[in-house]
Amino acid sequence: MHHRRLRVLAAVIAVLATVLAAVTPAAASHPRGPKPTVVLVHGAWADGSSWAKVTSRLIDDGYTVRVPPNPLRNLSTDSATIRDFLGTLSGPIVLVGHSYGGAVITNAATGNRNVKALVYVDAFAPKEGEAVFPLAGADSALAVDPATVFDFVPYPGAPAGDVDLYLKHDTFVKSFASGLPRSQAEKLYPSQRPLTLSAGSGLSGPPAWATIRSWYVLGTKDLIITPTAQNFMATRAHSTITRIHAGHLGLISDPRPVTKVIETAIRATR
């Protein structure tokens, strides 16, 4: 009887050991510590809805997500707007920027100890003293006579010579939204939010990527910020680069790999 009990006890211990061995690797892949808040910053000629598919995936995976509006008025004040928003959040932050939003997060995160990672998605990552428009690349669809790609629209209180820039129809549909079905691009075109000329030419401040670890999603079919230009900025920032076969709106056309990179950055901060 005594030997039978010992055999039963040994069998129970063996089962428990098997269960623990199966559980331990999974626990290791999800380090302890508070989950960061993910803050997604949109770019020019877009709004927060451009992040909708990525937002949905992150929320489904259990993350807190915020998508504050980017004013698109002036690089300095746009960055200050996002910086002030970040100041209202407690705990760690993973800050993500698309396109012009990359320039904004580069400035907004500087000096904020809560920002643990930066993620650039087809984005500008300027160094101090640079403006975003020249960083688009020599072969960018925007590197032509501005009158051929922009509609110039005055706005109240504009500084002398400043205007709102709207993308012309063909530039938006064929270049900005390349990689999306034509019908979807046509539906996005009417609701584009303009960027001011001064925002595109304003000079960037000390870059957050100099002190904060960063990741970069590079669209190899991007016609707005060329792959060569993206690779230059990402390499200079010492970002971990992930290339995807997508155009400038990879966050819409290919949200799965974009979300994967963001979650990789999240795990690296915990």
C-alpha cells in the first residue's frame, strides 16, 4: 500500500513538472511590468482614422491606445501639442508616428522619461536643424514644382506667404495612396487634412531618437518618402528596420506587420 501511494505521488509530481515546463516559456515571453500606453500620431493629409486598423489590433491584444489629433499647423507647436498630451499620461509610453507624424514625435518625446520607445512608420525622422520636405528624397512625388502637386488654400491668420497645402487629386490617389485599391483611395481623397507650407519647412529640434530606442517600418513601394530616404533616416537614428512591400499608407494596407513591429517595441520596453 505504501509503495502504491509513492507511485501515485510520483506520477502527480511528473504531471505537475510537465505543466510547469509548458507554462514557463509562455510566461517568459511576456515579461512582468506595466504595459505601456501606445500613442499613435498621424501625418499630413490624414487624420486619426488612418490608424484605425492598427488601433483595433492593439486593443484586441490588450493594449491601451490613444490617437491624439495632430494639428498640422507648425512643427514646433504641433510637437508641443503632442508633448503636452503625453504629459497627461502616467506610466511608460510607446510613441508611434506616421509620415509627418514622425517629425512630430521626434520633437515631442525629447526629454520625456516616460517615452520608452519610438516607432516610425513610413515617417520623417529629422535631426536638429532639418526640415521635413527636403527629407522626402530626390525621387519623391513631392520633389517637383509644388504647383503641380499641391492646391494652395489661404487660411485665417496665416503668416505672410503661408498657405494650407492640399494634395491634388492625382497625387493623392496615385502616389500618396498607392498600394490601396483605387476605390478606397478615391474615398479618402475628399477628407484629407491639409499641412501648412510652414510646417513642412520648419526646422526640427534635438531629436528624441538620439536617446530613445527606435524601430522603423519602411515601405519599399513608398512614393512620398522614398525607400532610400527612409533607409537613410532610419539608419542614422540606429532604428531596428522592418521592410514591408507597401506604399506610403502601409498602416492602412498592411496593418498586421505594422502592429507586429509596434508590439515588438512594446515587449522590448518591459
